[in-house]
Amino acid sequence: MINKRLLIKNLLAHNDENSFYDKKLKLNIGEKEGKAKFLKHVCALSNSNPENNSYIVIGVRDEDNSIVGTDFFDDSKIQNLVNAYLSNPPLISYENIPFPHLPGKLVVGLVSIRPNHGKICSLKKNIWKYYGGSVFFREGSISMPKVFDVKIKNVNSEIVAAIEKHSHNNIELTLDGVFDFLQKRKDYNATYKVFKEYFVVCWAGKKIKSQDETFYSRVDIELINEQVKLFYSDMDQVSISLSNNEFKILEYVQLGLHDKYKFYPLEEVIINFKDNVSYDIESKLLFEPPKFDKKTLYHIYNTNNSLVERLKKKLKLNNQQKKDLKNLPSTYLLCYLNNFEQAIDKLEEAKPYLKEYSREVYNYYKESMRILRKVKYN
């Protein structure tokens, strides 16, 4: 089994990006340009590595190769995005890899692109400035379009196999990982469980009792064998259940209007550990958008638009407007889920002003966009 933290270190040891891996400071697939560039790199790496894995490492500064981290990204439907835009899409996965020197909220993102075994990958439709039918390859550290004489060559298999071999896990790395987690998250009753005498899952969270049920907030879950952070949430409530073979996570989101909120099931994730020293992760979107009165939503939508205009003009906000601003990302989301199609465009337009206003409000924005991504990709 590959230790993903060690794999990232071994990839970065090559220093410069090349035809089997790329590194980025951050990934933004919430906007059209960022989405297009991500798809271009996936396409290029897939075509340049027909018989071996290729990788994109997120959260690394290009100038000095330093690991600075990025936000936890829990988009389990990213394969759906690739399938929607690429012909002969490769299998890809996005994993969040914790590093001891990074703050708890930051990780390094690892995109793994599985070999496509000789099939040419191309864009199937236009996106941003790239045209449908475009084919990309890696030339050194650059993803370049090819319009003629397209040939797939297998040149990296031995190098990548050697890197992956030197990244295998061992008992020392596993124990170090458990101790690191228990120490870092001792604030919220960190614990662990061993599955199938091999897999070690650590988790921590603030316990919340509600009638006969137990929920957790500030949840952090890691699969120690691979050094992968499986789940992280600052705000949402989560229920956790486990058996000898499964670790089940049910995530809820809090939504509502006028200080009347309810918790709605968002997604269920089941990690199933098998006897053949393997596991699979199954995610199921459970979210049913709440419905609200159209007249009320029109009022909230217009209030949100006015608030954004005040932020643009750097006008002062009164106490009620400050309160409304905290709710702005979730209420724009509710408007969109109730068929106000332009509400998300308005929310994306507000992004730089929310970020400038306060970290708290910007975090609410990111949370709303995370929910939206899950719903759209599903």
C-alpha cells in the first residue's frame, strides 16, 4: 500500500514538473477558467502516460518547491466532471494528504490519474478558450495542444514504478501517523480503530448529544496507512457508525431562513474494508433541497444583491446588514436551489468582496460552494 505523503515527497524530489506529474499552488474548479485548465492538465497527463499513473500535486509553491498546503477539498464527484468534458476520460481520484507542519485546516491535494491504456483523451466540448476535439500532451512541464501527428508513447513507466515502490508504507510510518493524529487532535477525543487487522482509521470530533442520537462537529478522519484525510469539517454535523468491516459517515448541512434552521442529510460515505487488503469508498448524495415561498425568496435575493453592491462601494453596514451578510452565501444557495438560476452567478461575483470583508463570511461562501459542487456533479 502506498503512503501518499511519502509519494508526494518523492514526486517533489524531482523538483521540476515533467511529463508524469504537475504541481499547483491551488485548484479552482468552481470557475470556468480554473475548470478548463484542470481538464487540460488531466487530458495531457493521461495522453502522455498511457501505461502508468500520473499525478497533480496541489498546495506547492512553484518558485521554491515548498509545501504550503491548500484547503481540504472533499469533492467525491470530481470523476463526473472529467466524464462530462473529456472523451475517453481516465479514472481519477482527488485525495487530501495531511502534513505535520501544516495547520489542521490545510492539506496537500493529490490528483491521481490512472493509465488510459492507449486511448486518446480529448475535450468533447468547448470550455473557456479550449475547443471541443482538442488533444493535449505534456512537453516537459507544459501541457500543449496537438492538432496533428498524434501518437501515444510510453516513456515513464519505469520511473513512476520506481517512485511508487519507494513510497510503500511500513509499520513505523503507520505508528508515527497514529501518534501524530492523537497528539494533534487531543482537543476532541481523538481515537482509532483497526479494520481487518491492517487498516488504521483515526478520527476526532466535538460530540453533540441530540435526544437519542450522537452527532459530531469539527470532525477530522484519516486513513493512516495511506496518510489520507478522508473527511474534515469545521461547521457541519456528522454522524459516525462503524462495524468490523465498515466506517460510515453521514453528513448534514444546516439551512433555513429568518433564524429558523434545520439539518438536512447531505451525503453518506461508506468505507468498506475487504479481506484481500483493499478497500473501496462509496458515496451517495442524499440531499433534497428545501422549498420556500417564492415571494420570500425574491425579497432575500434582492436584499443580497443590495448588500453586495454596498460591499463593492465599501459602504458601512448596520448590525442587521452584518447579520444578513453572514447568511448571504447560504441564502443565495437556497435561491438557486429554488430555481433562481442567476443566484449562483451573483454569489461568485461576490466572492472577492466577501473574502476582503472577513474570513468568517468567506468560509461560509466556501461551504455553500462545496454543497453546490456536490449537487451539480451528482
